[in-house]
Amino acid sequence: MATTPPPLKGVRVIELAGLAPGPFACLLLADYGASVLRVDRAHPQAHTSNPPPPTHDSLSRRKSSIALNLKSRNGLALLKSLLKHADVLIDPFRPGVLESIGLDPADLLAANPRLIIARLTGFRRDGPYAPMAGHDINYLAVSGLLSQFGPSNAPPFFPANVVADFAGGGLMCAFGIMTALFDRMRTGKGQVVEANMVDGSAYLGTFSRFLRKTPLGDRPRGENVLDGGCPWYAVYECKGGDYMAVGALEESFFGELLNGLGIDQSLLTTRDDRTTWPALRETFRKRFSEKTRPEWERIFAGKDACCTPVLSQDELEEQGYEQRPAVGLVGSPGLAVPDSEAWSSQNLAPGVGGERVLESWTGWRRGREYKVEGGGLVKVEASKL
């Protein structure tokens, strides 16, 4: 039986090496069939039989690499020639950097009108923060979303670097690329995609922002239904130290929760009275502490109580949890995550696999269209690319 090709098969992506959000966007594209070529800095061992150490980028699944010195005239010329054969370029730099190294988007689009140039910054490209350095916590802070995380009467709490870097940054950038690819089917033309982690994070917070105008979210942080203020939307410690997560928002689910906990159903009539919440939270806390998590798991198995175990990453790994593509396409599925990369990364070294990609995309070969010079590939000047 013939295997259905993944949906992005044939899409050629050039990723200028960066960290976290840019590589994650390209990982998403690669997992759905795109051919991704990462451009690393030149290294003395690159493109030799003894490759250099892998980079710190752990999001390199299904990618290949070429090493280029973009300060070299012929190294830059090689990249410009290659971009004529590409569909997507990922720019992870601060505003103005791409232009400063000789890769002005206007020039690139003039040379390849079908090219999609995805520019991913932390802060917006305009405004007071545009030239400043930052990380996930900073982008989350100025997006307004950080102010909504964490308990009351304490500083806001940030969820590692998941929201701004990966959801608001990498995922949103990949979405922008997909919409530009779709638009190219209609117009035949590429364009610049501008993504930033501030706007991406703020967009993710659309619903919670709207809730601030409703009874569900009109109180200070940590005192609302979905942000830790509500006793039936919370996490409780079990006997032995593990945790159960409770999300029994609807009345019927709340009733099932009370049944499982062995608590009188009369609480159904008072649960919306916020003055009862502190006592109810304490009741739940004491009840969960009486049994181990496995015991509670057995009690709530198959029940619509919205009560589930808080599983650790170590547990999932030990259980052989299958890592799958982000979404399933029945007709043209993404690529399965290899077992060897489900829980750790086989980081990519500069120059590994890239020359095979060059030949596949363009037919170029070393010594004819390009050569190795100073630890990076450069264009052979006499070549007609």
C-alpha cells in the first residue's frame, strides 16, 4: 500500500540558526514534511569527515545543516543564490539585522517573488522595546498576560518559557507561514510574515482578557474561577506527595466529584457562594490527603468528575508515552516522532546533511557550484547559479 506523503512535502525552508522559537517553528514544518535546511556559522570542522560538536539547539529533528560565513562575500552570495530555490526563510534576528548583513527582504523578494520571509522577533518591531534584548518572561510581561498568572497576594508566576517562546512565538510564526503559503496558492507571490512574541502571547490571552469583563474573571488575580481562586478548579496534594487536578466546573461534574470524594451532595446548593470557598477548599485538601494518587485514580477512572492525575514527565517517559505530531491529518498525516527523539534530542552539528539537501534542491555539488572555505561553504565565482 502506497504511503501518503505528508502535507508539506516539497516545501523548502531555510532556517537562519537561532534558539527556541525559530527552531520550534521549523520543527513543526519539518514534522509535517517540509525540507528544512539550517544555516549555521562557519566552523573549522564543518563539512569535513570529522564534524564539529552539535549546537545547543535541541529542536533539530529532521533538519540538515550547512555552515556559512555570512560576512564573506562568497558565503553570502551562496545563500542568496540558494534563496532563489527556497519557499521560506526564517529570520530570528532583531529588527534591522537581516538588512545589515545584506539580506534586505525587498531584494530577496525581487530575486524570488515566491519567497516567504518569516521574521520572528521578541518585542514588536515598533514601539519602545523594539531595539532591546529580552526573553520569554519579558515578552510575557509587556503582553499583559504575565499579570494574570499566579496566586493572589504574590508576584505573578510565569509558566517556564512555554507561552511566549513556543506558543506565542514559534507556533504563531508557523501559523503565519502556513497562511502565507496558502495565500501564495491564490496570488503566486510570497511575502514578509512578521511575528513577535508579545502580540502572539497577547492573542493567546484573548479569552482571558474578555473574561475580565464577566463574573468569571472580574476579580484580582488568583481570586477568579479559572486562575486558582475556585476550589473545584485547583490542584490538590495526595497522601504520599503526588497530585490530582480538579476541573469540575459544571454542576453535574461537581456532583460526580463529590460522589468520588465521599462528600455530601448538599454542597451543590452552596458552591457558588464565594464565602464558602475557603472552607470548601480546606475540605477538599483534607479529603485528597487521605488517599494516594493511585487510589484516587482508581476511584475517578471513567467518571465525569474532571479529576485526573498530575503526571510527571519522568512518569510519561517510563511508561513509554508515544509522542505524536501536534495534530492528526487523516488524509495526509504528519511524520511520526522517532522513538530515539521522543524524550531527548539528537542535536545537529553544523554542516551535517546539508550538502545532500543542496543537491536535492538544486543539483549543486561541491567543487562545481560551491566549495569549502574557512569552515563554511562559499559560491564558486565562475559558476552560473
